[in-house]
Amino acid sequence: MVDEDTTFQLRLDRYGPDLLSGLAGAYGEAAPQLFERLTSLMRSAFAARSTDLKVLDEARLLSPDWVQRPDAVGYVCYADRFAGSLAGVADRIDHLKSLGVSYLHLMPLLRPREGENDGGYAVADYRSVDPRLGSMDDLTALATTLRGQGISLVVDLVLNHVAREHEWAVRARAGEQKYRDYFHIFADRTEPDAYERTLPEIFPDFAPGSFTWDEEAQGWVWTTFNSYQWDLNWANPDVFAEFADLLLFLANNGVEVFRLDAIAFTWKVLGTDCQNEPQVHELTQALRAVLRIVAPACALKAEAIVGPQDLISYLGQGKHFGKVSDLAYHNSFMVQLWGALASRHTRLFEVALSNFPDKPSSTSWATYARCHDDIGWAVSDTDARGAYLEGHTHRAFLSEFYAGLYPGSFARGLVFQHNPINNDRRISGTMASLAGLEAALEHGDQGQLSDAIARVNLLHTAILGFGGVPLLYMGDEIGQLNDHSYLDEPEHAADNRWVHRPRMDWDAVAAADADPGTPGGRILAGLRHTIGVRKRLPQLHASIESRVLPSPDSRVLLLTRNHPEGVLIEAYNFSEDAVELPTYVLRSRLGDSAVEQISGYDYSLAPETLLIRPYQPLWLTAG
Ligand code: GLC
């Protein structure tokens, strides 16, 4: 029997060095003192951790690949839009179970500022829950219920900024130097101007610039996002200590995965774009070590919507290998899915994936086709050139296509944040509306309808087939369309991302459940089936890389996953054409016959070609 003190000490021995080196990387000489402060904070948090959670810690230590396994399935929703409140979410677990969900990300639920709050990303108090959703006790109760059902609760930890109404900001405005030092506040424009020379625009439409004059604070406050979101000064060790404490508080209340919101922006360096600075990874390593010591059941997910070379560092490169986030969003994969659907061409997809660095084998991608945010066309000029495209023109094409302006487009998206300087146009819209369901229903055209449903199915299958945690976005499982009612809500009207944040239509879920012949029913039944197939395919473990196989047909993307138990080859037809795919590329890897795992069909690979239906995905193993 190992006593608790020994457990704590063993973990401190194991992860203390990671903690100290992360702190030293960020805070230099201030690190040892901060380490001591954190040690006493961790000791109290460990003592306060419930027995249930400690049991979970031990279980997770025995299965460290829990977010890598093929049975890991994520679901993302707003508690209020999904089920009214936190308590309501517990009543909808059956629906989540029917999709095999093991990971539930409830969108921001900590108490936000009143009025406009960027969908909850302007937090006024990290220790209480938005009263419209429930209380901290409700959150703990929900986490416990979910855990009992094998579902991990995922919550946002907004790191880069707090609401202007957060106590730290209030005290900073009241003149307390301690709290002014939590932020970046400048007396005049000298420094803001110097920084702005190299800072990109995040919300050029409704929040241009990165600094806001605050009369009460008598200074220019760093506000990367909206003017009411005050960027924190992470170079201040006190800010780190506050967040370590918050992390453990939430972990002890049952949160199992933390989505590290806007993490790329946390460290500022003059003359740079103030994203992805090396210190960001030092901080993450230190935060992770704190969690490993007190709450090793927990995992971190980086929300860094950045280019591939920068993104890979969030999963641990060089000295941070295995020491930072367990998960990161694969933004590039998402962008390429939509790009290939619009162009019916997969060359750029192949180039982008082939140029993508391998991730550490102990980590996972969070794969997704839609989320609560807009889609920005993160296609690099180099990748575009590799596919004989011109980056700027191609990005413009994608914006036109998904805004529904391009001739023949099936999409019904909205332009978000048009930047007149570089003509960047991001896109809002639900998966179904972007994939053509809205237009098909309007036209009453059965052929278009089948294509749209097949596109949704293709997108879902691709995110299930890439390895990692596929994130299903609320409403997409039944093909919910754009919802324009946000225009009637004053605090949402200016932000068209709300068009793809509809309230869950439970009548439509019931209808889809009752009749698998309706569009929603077809999407839901297909998705549930593919999830079931995924769970039993060892090749879909995230420790395996998906690799591009050069495709003999530009409409079809081919991926291979080489697992010791046998290879899995995935084929995705991104066009509305039936494609005769030459079989030699499959035969050399699978032999003369194959089993298509989704349909269960046996295919002979002896003939010269294999027919792939419009938008059909195939998951092939040796027959
Ligand atoms: C993340 C969120 C986004 C929010 C931003 C600022 O990118 O996903 O919705 O606007 O952070 O917190």
C-alpha cells in the first residue's frame, strides 16, 4: 500500500524537473522561487483531490494512450444550445452514447462578462459557472455523471486574455500596481505603434488593431481580440501561478481535458507577430508538469490555429518532446477537406499533408471539419506552388466558392472578417450548408441532395479516419443548416459565426432517429455506423501516421496507415463523378483482394480498376 505522501513525492521527483526547466525557460532567475510556491500549491490541490478522481488518475497512468485509441470520439457543443443548461446536458447523454462519444467539449461555460462576450471567451470569473447554465456544483455533478458513462469533460481554459470585468482588470484600473502588472498597459502610443508594425489583424472588421485606449486605466491596453478582452502578461510569474491554481481547481472539479484557448498569443516579443514564441512551449511544459503531479488523469489540447511548422511544436518538438500538449487541432487537414471538395482535386491536399511534419507518437490530432469558428484559408504559397496553384488566387477562389458566389457553387456560406488590405475572406456556415444541403433542399433536387449528404458523410468519415480524436460539432450529425436568427440578438448580430452555432433541433434528431430515409436520418445513421467500424480498427490508433499515397486519379485522395496488425488504405473521392481508380496502387500493398471495412464488402483487386462512387470513402484492409 503506497501512502499519499509517497505518491505525491514520486510524481514530484518525476515531473518536478520538467516543471523547473519550463519555468526557467520562461522566467529565468525567478524560476526556483516560483517552483517553491507552486509546490505548496500543488500539495494542497493534491490533498483536496477526491478519491474518485485519484482512482481515475491511477487508471489513466495505466492507459496513457486514452486520447489516442480508435474508440476516442469527441463531441463539441454549447451547453445552453444543446440542452438548456448543465443539468440538461446530463439528460442528453443517450444521444452522445449513441454516437460513441467519449469526450465532450462544452463550449465556454465559466462566468463571462455581461453582454457581448465573444461566445464566452471573455471570462469574468474562472471559479464560477455562467449562472444561466448552472453552478460550479452542477459542473462537478455533470462531470461525475459523464465520467460514470465513460465520457470525459473538456472545458476551455482561456489563457491569453480575461474580460475587462475580471477582478484582476478591475483592480488594475483601480490603480493597484500588482494587477496592472498582470496586463500590458502603455501610457502612450510609442510601444503599441512599435508592436503593431509586425502584428497581424485578428478581427479586422469589428476590432481593428491590437490595443484599446482605456480611459479608466489611463493607458493603451493590449487587446488582441475584442476591446473587452484584455491580454495577460504571461512574462509575470504571478500570472503563471494564478493559472496553475485555476487549472488544478477545475481539474479537482472534474474537468479532464483543458482546451488551451488562443495559446499561441500568450508571449509577446517586439518585432515579431507575437505568436508561437518559444516561451509559449516552456509555459505549456510547466503547466503540464503541474497537472502530471496533481491530476495525471487530465490532458491538454492546444488551440493554435497556425501554420504546420509552428503547429507541430504544440505537440512537442526538440527538448519539449512528450512534454507539452497531448492534443492539437489539425487546422490544415480541415482546410484541405473543404479545399478538395470545392476544387474536386486532391493534389494540394497531398502536397500539404506530405509537407506536414510527423507528430510525436504519444500525441494526437484533434480532427474536425467544422467547429464554432470560421474557416480561414490557411493554404501556404509554397504548398500551393507545389500543386501548380497560385496561393492568393486559390484562397480567393475558396472564399468565393464557399460564399456561394462562384458559378456552380453548392455552398451557402457567409464572409467573415473581410480584410481589405490582403483581401482575406474567412467563411462562416454549418457543415451541411457549406456542403450543399441547404441549396439542394431549396432546389428540391434529389441528385443534389444525395451529393450533399454524401459530402457530409465524406467529411465525417475523413475526420474519423485520420487517427486522433475526431470532433463532431453539434448539429452536424443531423445536417443542421445555417441559422440566421443571430441577427435578432443584439450581442450576436455583428458576429456571423453565430450562423453556425444553431440551437440543437431535438425534433429533427427524433425524426432522424425514426426515419433513416430523411436527409438527417441518412447522415446520422451513416455516422453512427462508421464510428462503430472505427472503434474496432487498430490501424486508427493515433500513434500511427496517416501517409499520402500518390493517387493515380486527382479526384481521389489516398492515405495509408501502416500498423503492425496490417495496413489500412483509405480512399476518398472528392468529386461527384464515379471514378475508375487503377488498382495497381492498392494491389501492391493489399494483395489481390481487400475488405472494405465501412460496407463490409469484399473487393477483388485483380481487375485493372475499382469503381468508387461519387464522394465515396473506402477503408480497405487486406482480404
Ligand atoms: C479562439 C476561439 C475563438 C475566440 C478566440 C478568442 O480562437 O476559438 O472563438 O474568438 O479564441 O478567445
